[in-house]
Amino acid sequence: MNFSGISNATENAATDFHGAIKKRMRLKTSNARFGSNIAIYLFFTGLWLCEVMCFSQITAQPPIALFNPETRSEESEATQLKAHAVAMAKSIATEYPENALIHILLGSAYFNTGQTDMAATHLRKCLALDNNILEAHEILTRIAYEKGNPEEAVRLCVEARNRGLSSPKLLNRLARAQMDLGQAEKSIQTLLEAIKVSHPLAESFYLLGQARMQARDYLEAKESFIQTTELIPDHTQAYFGLFTACQRLGQMEEAMEFRNTFVRLESIDRKDLNDRSSQTESLSGIAAVRETTARTLFGAGQIHQSQGAYTAAADLFYQSAALAKEDLKSRAALEAVHVQNKKLAEGATAFERLVTNQPENALNHFFLGRLKTRLGNSTQAESNYQKTLSLAPTWAAGHHALAELYMLTNQHLGQAEKLARRAVELEPNHARYYLLSAACIKNRHLQEALKAINQALTITPEDAKYRKLRNQLEKAMAQKRNP
């Protein structure tokens, strides 16, 4: 499972975590002069980085009925999910008709069910209310392109870019349309812009290779296809592009090597396709429907939340998490909506249900552990975090959370330092180094603590909290040398 996004979602927002639990737990500090002062400072300045995403205050509304995808047959699940997504979007649209986000939600739901005309109608309504929503421009462009109208796709892309809106996906769509119109040089310039982003898409390099082939720049095309395979080693069509480019360049030995790789990968692709087509409903198809439905439900939850409908929002975030088993944002939102409304027990119950239905999901155990910690049940929280680590041993956030818990309860401090150190090894960011520094302080390893906080300051040199901790450490070490 890939949880690379956990740091931003759980460690960037301001927290009231220590305030929520300090009434239930007491921090026991060392009698040593430096240990007591620094430990108290860390506690009351928010060391405990169990942050939640900040949402507006919300109130209760009648709940929307929950559903469990596991109770439906595989044959009917996709149809029912699509219908549910559209019905949910329609329901919200009747409540908030002048909200632009409602129409992007409904447009996306219609698009995902293949109703492109209805999708386009709502996407245009969305842009009439707010012309700066990139996703609406992206989907309208895709609809135009897939309907065989590259001129309209180009017009829509240019309109979005003139408003300062752009994304690699939008640029890729524009480049495809330009190639279809025989505008190879324009397509190349568009794709050169697309690959300038910090994490360019493999598709951008592949399309750049195609555009350069169209422009008969075979050497540059070969380089673009190679860059594609560096990002996706089994990109079948990129190897066909390499075969063709090498042929044009007269590099026949290389061409045959790339051809052999293409034939091998194409055979695997064909077998996978045959395996899927033998099923009534392909598993990959169901997975895609679950993902798009989960996104619709999550968006609906956000809209309800923005309108103050706590119960409806929580219900929709739960449904989204139940469908999207590896989705972080739906679970972070589900946790936060309960925390912000002081419904910790209800939040824990929701995650307990997710754990029951998805027992091998590390995210569910992780968020349940966070809520159990807030409720003062450190024993259960420890069990949840340990389960998280057993399911996702290379996920830094799991090590970080268990280390925090041990430090908060003043237990297993040696293990806490080991966990914090492992979190740094897995994901060396400023928050991990800060935690490691605190763990070293708890174990009186002041020199190591200073090294760790200096690493944190190397990453974020202007952070006042980190600078204050370093100053306190330096003073404590000086006092220890000269009592």
C-alpha cells in the first residue's frame, strides 16, 4: 500500500491534540533540571503531531443510509454504484443549486457513467458560476476530444490557459488534439511545458515521443520514449516507439532488442485482457467504478460539510472510505469531522466498523489509534498502531505515531527513540527529526537530540518552534557541563 501522502494530510494543520487529552493523561518528567523544563516545553508547544485537517463548524442533519459494497454481487455492483453516485449528486444539487461545486460534482458523476451530454451541461453551469475551476475545463476538454472534435478540445484548453489554469493532464489533452490536427511543433512545445513540473507524468514523455516522431525528429523521440520507460518500465507502447525510432535512425540491432521487449509485453497485455474479458464484470472495471464513486461521495461530503451538515458529511466520508480502501483523504476527513464536532466516540465507532470490514487495511488501524488516543485509551491505541506497523512496516507515519504515544504516556522510552529513528530513516522530513529530537531528550541523549533538531532546522530554517528547542537544548547542555 502506498501512503506517501500521509505527512501532508496529518502533519501540516494546527492541532489541539494535546489540549484534548491532557485532562486524561499526565506527562511524567525527569527530575533532572534539563529534562523537566524541555519535556514540559515540548508538551505545551505541540510536539504531539497528531494533527487533523481543519474544517468549518458543522451541525447535525438527518443521516444518509450507509451501504456496504461487500453485500452486492459482483455483477450488479458497478451499475448500483454509478446510480448511487448520480443520485447523491442530484440530491445535493436540489439543496444547493447555486453552488458551482455542486455542478462539477454532478458533471463528474454523469461523465463517469458515460452520460457525456448531461455531464457537459452541468460542467458549463459550473463554469458559468465560477470560471476558474480547473477540473471542469479538464473534463469538458476530454469530452470534446473523445467525441472526435480536436478543434473544440484545443479551444477549451486555450480558454483555460488564458485564465491562468493549467495542469499536466490538461496540457497532455491539448497536445493530443494538436497532434490530431497535424500541429506537431505546437504539440512539442505544449509537452515541453508539461514535463517542467516537479513530478512529470510518464504520459507526457510518451506523447512527446509521439509528437517528435510526427515531426521526424527521431533521435529526440527516442530519448522521450526512454524517459517514459524510466518512469514506467513495462510501458508497452513506449517500446514500440523505441523500435520504430531506432528503425528510422538505422540502429537495427537496438531496434530488434526493443521489438523483442515490445512483443513480450504485448503478449502479457493480451493475456491480461483475455483473462479480464472472461469475467462478467472485470475486477479492474469494478475498481475504477469504486474509485470514481468514492470521489463523488467524498466531494458530496465536503459540500455538506461546508453547509454545516455534520451527520450527512460524516456518513459520506465513511462511504467513500469503505469504497476506496487505500484512500487517505476520506479517512482524514472522517476523523476530522468527528473531532471538530467533539464526537470522538462516534468517530471511533466508524473506524471500528472499517476495521471490521477491512481488517488488513493499515490506514483504518492508524486512524482508530489516533481517536483512541484522544479518548484516553492508550492501551487500545498502542494495539492499533502495532497492527498498523505489522501491515505497513515501511510506512513512516506508523512508527511516528507509536513513538509519540509512548512519549506521551512516558512508557517504553527506549523503544520510542528507536521508532522515531526508524521514521526518520523512512521519511526524513522536519517533523520526523523534531520527534527524534524529543525522543532523545526523554532518554537524556542530548547530543543526539541537538543533531536531530539541527537537521530539522536545515529543512525549515525559519521555524521558530525548532529554533526555540535548539536554544533550550544548548542552554541545558551548557548547564550540564558547568553546573
